[in-house]
Amino acid sequence: MNDENEIQKAPVFPVGTKVKSRLYIKNDGTFIGADIGEILINKGDVGYIRDIGVFLQRYYIYAVDFVERGKIVGMRKRELDIAL
């Protein structure tokens, strides 16, 4: 487990940044309208950082707008890469 407190530093991905998913992202029950365990985002899908929130006063949660999928999904830094 990584004990890093991300919010002590600036977010890695500013709003508007084009990013891609490093992983398949499944619904953990927090995405309304999809079954738990349903794949929301495929590895390699491209989106844009729409907003940045904080979870547990420790981690940034990036609201990523996956325009082609029509979904906005909250993701952590470790789940994202810059898209070229």
C-alpha cells in the first residue's frame, strides 16, 4: 500500500489534460446506471480531465470525461497516463 498523501502536492493532471486509461475500470457500485462489476472503461480509452476532487483528504480523484463512451468516471492517478 502506498502511504503517500497526494494532496500535499499539486495534481499530476490539470483540468483539460488529455489522458488514457491504464486499466480496465469496472463499476464498484458508485457509477449509477451500470451493474456492479460491469466494465465502464477499457484499457487505452481516451478522455479529458473535467474536474478534480479529493477522497479521504489524501487522494486526488480525477473526473475523466470519456466523450466517445458518454461517461464521466472518477479515477486515481495510478489508473491514468497522459495521452498523446
